Amino acid sequence: MKKQDNTAIERVQAMANRSRVNAWLTHIGEHDNAIRDSVLEDCATNPESRIYYLERHRTMGQHDKGRI
């Protein structure tokens, strides 16, 4: 696979991750743009934060159902 292909794949993955974190922020009722921007920037630059927030997205709704 060419480096250019990898870059395109990484961009698509980054966009998908951003969308997932945005969905979670909406789910928890976070509408403050400054906070949202801060979380998204943190996810873009900090792998540990990205993992944390993507896990929140993965499990969203489970708390409501009493499964966690």
C-alpha cells in the first residue's frame, strides 16, 4: 500500500473518530463549543484520551439500560 493510501485511510479514521466523540458529547448533553473543541483537540493529539472517549462512545446508552 502506498503512503498516500495510508494517509487517506488515516484521515477517514480520524473523521470517523471525531464523529463518534461528537455523538457521545451530544448524548451526554454537552453543547458548549469551547468544551467540545477542547475534547476533540485532545482526542486528535493524545492517544490515551482518544481511547477513553471512543470507549465512552462505544458504551453510550448501556448505562441507561442498566448493563454497566
